[in-house]
Amino acid sequence: MTISQLFKKITPFTKPYKNLIFYTLILTVIGSFAAQVNAFILKYTVDSISELLVNKTPLRMGLHLLGIISAILLSKEIIYSIVQFGQKFYGEKLRIMIARDFSQAIVDKILTYKMAFYTSSVNESGKLQTRIDAGISSLTRLVQNFFIDILPLFANAIIALVCMFIANVYVGLVGLIIIPIYFYISQLQAQRLSGFRRNMRKYRENKNNQIINLIDSITVIKSFVREDLEAKRHQEIQYEMTENQMATRKTSFIFDSIKSFIEQIGVVIVIILTAYFVLNEQMSIGAIMFHIMLFNNVSAPIRQLHRIYDEVNDALIYSESFFEILEDEGQKEPSGSYKPASIKGLIEIKNINFTYPNGHRAITDVSMTIRPNQNTALVGLSGAGKSTIINLLDKFYEPDSGQILLDGVDLKEYDTDFLREHVGLVLQRNHIFKGSIADNIRYGKTEATLDDVIEAAKKVYIHEQIMELANGYESEAHLLSGGQQQRIAIARMFLKNPAIIFLDEPTANLDAIATEQIKNSLDAIKVGRTVIIVSHSISQIIDSEHIVVMEKGRVVEDGTHEELFDRHGTYHKIFSAMANSLNIHKITESLKED
């Protein structure tokens, strides 16, 4: 990405704040003229004092002169301080506003992206967070520096250069010639550093992602006593980062030394040239200090060029990945426009194939019919493709080929938001948001009253446990156990009251009594709805009116429990294994004795 492309992308974010920019530009112009006052006053002071000394003027006249000069300089400093305050305040305000808009824009955008975006290895949580945070930080810092540092510095330099040319063309040429040389060297420096910075971006992404994974896996790490192994992995990244940082600093220091040398050559030339004109009686002695100060005003932004290029280069590098996320229209979640008056729940899956973004083939030529107002169980070993079917039915992904029909209409034609409003989804691991228990339950229906929330909690048999907490429904939801959090997730679905329900191991984290309670609740909500359940619970499978058996991404059997069990096929093998794992024979004997 070039600088012009970058500013073109930033411009839409700055348009709402054109008044702030206008005020900043006005203050910049005033500040640029004020910055030259010292040079003129110093020249006037030196020349005036020299004249007073030559004429042997009394001390009283000199003090009068110093009083006038002090008043002018003090007034100038007051004005300059006000101008600088305005520049910094407006610049900082602009940075804060644009940072807010960038953050909101990226959140609004990624929320519209399809599930494949989040499951891609490129967008692992740590990497994605680093790309977004670093992008916003570098872009807003560039905006801030442009209006607080870069723009005022270059405005000062231009006005100082004009003053140098007005005073003396030859002195002005010295300042003019130094600038392009400095720019060229700074550009070379930026090009040499760009590769190091790109590497650093990757190292930071990998480092953040590794730290997140380390925190998420801390229980496993400690249980296997693998702290040394994880520390070594982190150390390798740190050493690579260190080598890259040292190479970056070494390159920067070499170029900075060259630029400092060139600047000093310019100062020496200005001094020699001005001294020549003074000795030749073409200038007053005050011109020496006058030209040196003006040259310093010209070279000030040049001295800052390496930092400015650093900021711009960072923005160019990090903005690439940031704007890739912000402008990736190919990731936008597809949606149709069909919104029927009601959903009956007839689902027809015809010869679908599906491969995840990571290349894993999950579904191969799958066909099945799920009838409305019927409970259908998806049965199979882990990795058979059961959860993938639910992901496809909820439009989290689209099949590579084949067709999914809902009430005779292709799922692609449905408005995605409308479809999900009419679908209830309970997963094996449901996310609990930071906040109160009431807010977490109310997530299923944001306008629900507290009475509605309590009623939903009672249906999942958790109301009494909530009331035992100090703050009741206002207690922090993360205080609940895993099984209790699972019931909170199921309570959300009661509030949502959907026409179709997908249950992916809904009682996996519950104890036996809670499982029985939830089963009763689910039995109640299943009435008059289309239900698809993925479960390893024998009771839930037997209760299903329709069972689809999957193996290695294919449908291998289809029918009722009795029909499938009598076939002595895959279902019979899976069901028998489930029963044996529960030690059904011994349980039956115990119940008989009881």
C-alpha cells in the first residue's frame, strides 16, 4: 500500500471532523509564523546592541531596548503556547474520535462475516486481535502526528525557507538543497526497515496467539508438567523478535548518523556563507544567528523525518492487514431475502458435500429428510459429521455442492437473520457473556421482563439455585458451575421460543439429576416443533422418532430405533457400545433387586 492509497482510505473517516481539521490548519499557519519571530528578534537584538556599543550609547537606552524585546518575545510565547495547546487538543480529539470510528467500523464489519472467516488459521484469535489493535493504533497515531507534529513542522520549514530566500538567495539554496538529500536517505531507510517491520508484525501476531493458547491450555500444561516446554517455545519467538529488533535498530542508527552528518554540513555551510557576507559588509553580524535559526527551523522536520517515516511505515504495514479485514467483501455472510409468514420445519438435504476452510472434508454426498414436528437424532462416532450438519442448517457455512431445502425453499433464499431468529441452538459448550445471570438469560429475548426470565429459569430447574446467591439474578453469571451455565444457555432458548431446535449434546456437562430435569424440560419444548439432536445419551436417542446414523461424513442408516437395532448394522454396534459403557446389565439387575 502506498501513502496516497493509505490517505485515500483514511479520508472517509476524517470527513465528519472537517471543522476540527480546519481549526487545526488555521492554528498551524499562525504557529508557523510565530515560530519565525525568534530569528527576527535575535537578528534585531544583535544588530541593535552592536550599534549601541559602537556608538557608546548609555546603558539606559540598552535597557529600554531589552524591555521592548522581552515584551515582544513574551507576547509571542503566550500566543505560541495558546496555538500549541489548540493544535494538540484538536489533534488529540481528532485521534480519539477516529480511533473510536475505526474500532466501531471493524466490529460492525466482522460481525457480518461468515463463520469461515473466524475458523481460518489466518484469523486465529491472537493474530486477529493483534492485526486489529496494531492497525487502529498505528493509523490513529499517524493522524495525530500529522496534525500535531508533521504538518506544523513542515509549515514552519516552508515559511523559514521562504524567509531565508528573502534574506539571501544563496543561503536559501543551501537549505533547499539539503532537503531532497535528506528525503532520499530517509526513504532508503524506510525501504530497508520495511522488511524488518513486516517480520515484526508476524512475530507479534504469533506471540499474542501463543500467549492466548497458553492461558487457555494452562490446566493441561500443568497436569502434564510441560511448563518448561511451553516456556522454551515462547523463548524461541522472543529470540527471533530480539534478533529482528536489533537488526532494525542497527539499520536505523546507521542512517540516522548519515543524516546527522549531512545536517551538520548544512549548518557549517550556512555559517561560512553568512560570515563571508558579513565580512564583505553585505550583511549585518546579526544575520549569522538569523540564518542559523532559520536553517534550524528548516532542518527541524528533517531531523524528525526518520520518526515520521517510522510512523508512516508502521501505518502502511499494519494498515494493509487492517484494511484487508475491513474491506474483505468476500467474507460477508450471504443472505437471501425470503421471509415466510411462518416456518413449518420440513428439512430436505439433497446430496450435499462440504469441506471446511482448513481443507478437512466433513460431509460427502449426504441426503436426508427431517419431518416437521418430529424429533430426529443424529447418531455416529466423533468426527462423523453430525455437528457439521447443524452448522450447515444454521447457515454458518454453505455446502460445496448439493441443496438444503426448508419448507420446499432453498436455504440460500432465506434471509439469514430471519432464519436464525426462528432457530434455537444449544451447544455442548455454550458461551456465557460477562454480566448478570438475568442478562445472560435475556440474551434469548432482549425485551423479556424479569418475570419472563424467572419463568425460563424455572423450566430448566435453576431458579432455586440462583435465588441462593447473594445477588440473585443480578449475580455474575461466571459464578455458576459448568452445568449451571449450560442450563442458563437452555433457558435462553425457552425465551426465544423457536420453530426449529438444534441440540448438540445439550446435557453433556450436567449431572444425572440435572440431566433428567433438563430432559423433562426439553421434552416439553419439543412438542409441536422440529427438533434435531446430536447426543450420546441413550434415553434421548430412543425417544427420537427418527434416527439418522452417520459414519465418516456419510449417512449409512436411517429409520426408527427398533428398525435400526434389528438390522444389526452400524447403529446396533454404536447403541450396544453405549449400553455397555453404562453397564446396563448390572443396572438392570440392581433395579430388579430394588
